[in-house]
Amino acid sequence: MPLKSSVFENPWTKEAREGIFQKFPWLNGTNQEMVVGTDLDGLLSAVFMHEKYEWKILGFYDFETVWFSPGVSTEQLRNAIWIDLDVYHPQIRSIGHHILKYRQDDKIPGHSQSLNPNLLRGIYHANFQQKYPLGSIHLLIWLFDCKLPQTQLHKLLFWHPDSSWINGQSHRYRNNVDDWLHNFVPNDLMVDTFADIESEKFEEEMQDVLFPRISQTGFKQGIGQVGSRHLKLRGYQCNFENPNNYVRQIRNMFSLISQITSWTVPTIPQSYNSIQGTRNKPRYDYKSMRENFGNLDSFLQKMKVFSYAIPNVGKMNYTNKISL
């Protein structure tokens, strides 16, 4: 259910965009520093914010380890904006899109600085079917009212993050993608090509035009993702863990993004120090959470959780043992 008596009712309007900037004024800050998620959506979002406001990359977070340039302080990491990430820390500003509540009345005070479309719409475990189905880059494009050129490569690139086009093909998720794309975070390019993504021709374009270009960056094609409807394609989400081993691939991906969009790209560190956390994947329904911890807020506090997500019904991923 959407939040009541707010600018975030269904659908979002110009006032909703203005409300987000009022709630998160740091979005308009220039020369901010970023910690970035380790996939295509994170990389594309980082390039966008560098193009928009010259934000700089301090490092990456892969939901287990924080990787950062030697010489960067813990204070800098706390003051950075964490892109395509949901970080549970009262001082850390983040932009992400996971489900973060079991119940509507969960307080989650560590997300007071988190820009998350599910939190804005009041979507949590009980209405999981309305979960945000796109990427952080799509939220940012809408938020900053960016006009994307309607070229073939733009179409393919911007439908690709987080397998948005495969979600849009799915009988299970298509109506939800339609809802978000037309009523909440519209951009002309994706609205105008929404019908196209169901076709085999679109998949052929993805396979023959975009995939070879991503392959040349050095990233490997995913194997664990849901395949597309016609050709059973699995996307190049460019997931990586230790960025010390992916400096060349990240730079190549930035170069490809720049070739398509003409956006300027940020530099990345040559090498990385790290803060190692522990990632856990327990199975929790709300009943077991309540029986063992009282509620979600108590769990997050007792387990000293740094980041978490509820990826599907009855499951939770969380990382702890990171202190910033």
C-alpha cells in the first residue's frame, strides 16, 4: 500500500520529485564522494552522477567487503554516498532499491538517510509483488529528469541493468514493471519501447548488438539469472567482488558507457584496501523473526547489521562485522 497523505501516493507527480530533493538535499551536491555497488547498475549510476555533479569514486561494496583506495579514512567512507546500495547506518547516505521492511511499522532508524523507492511507496514484505523491479539508474534518470536519446544502443543499454527487460517480459512481473515505469519513474525511452521488449527481435538485438560490446570489456555473461522468453538469454550484469582483480574490466565498461552516452567517466583507484564483513543468508519469516528477536529493529541492532535485503518471501541476506 502506498503511503497515505503524502506526495508519494499513486502515481508520483512532479511534487513527489520535489519532495525527494527536500528530504535528501545532498542529491544536488557537487563533488561528492561515492562508494559504488559491484554490478552494471552500480557502474552506470556512478557514471551518471559523475556526469551530473562530478561525483568521485572512493571504492566499492560487494555486500560482504568494503573496498577502498589506500589513504581513504573511515570518516570519508561514512561521509560518502553509497550508490546502488542500501546501507543500514544512521550517518551513511545511500541510494538503493531492496525490500527493507517486514512490517509497515518497522522503524529501521539506520535507513533514515536511505533513498529507496520501496520505502517511499510503503512497500514491504507483505506487498512484495509491488517491489521496485528496475535499477537504481532508472530512479536517478527519472529523479533528475534526464532525456535519453532514442537510439538502438541507448535502448539496449538502459533496459539491461538488473535484467529489467527480462522482468518486463515475465508474466509474473510485467504488470508491476508497467506500473512503475508509467506511474512512478517514467522516462520516454523506456516507456516508448516497453512493448518492444516482449519480441524476439528485441532479444536478437540484445544478443547481436549489446552483448558483444559488453563481452569485449572482459566481463563474463551471467549463468544464474532467469533467461529471456524467446532465446533464453542471460544478461551481462558485470558482477564482481574484489575490484583489485577487475580494474581493467571496470575501466573498459566505463569506456563503453561513455561511447554510448557521451557521459564523462570517473576514475577508479588502482588498488584497494578492504574492510571484511560477514554475509549471512538465513531463512526468516516474520514469525520466526518475532520469536527470536522481537522485531526487525531489534534484530538489526542485536546483530549489528551493516546492510541487508529481503530478496524474497521467507529469506533475508545481511552483512555484519563492518564498523564505520
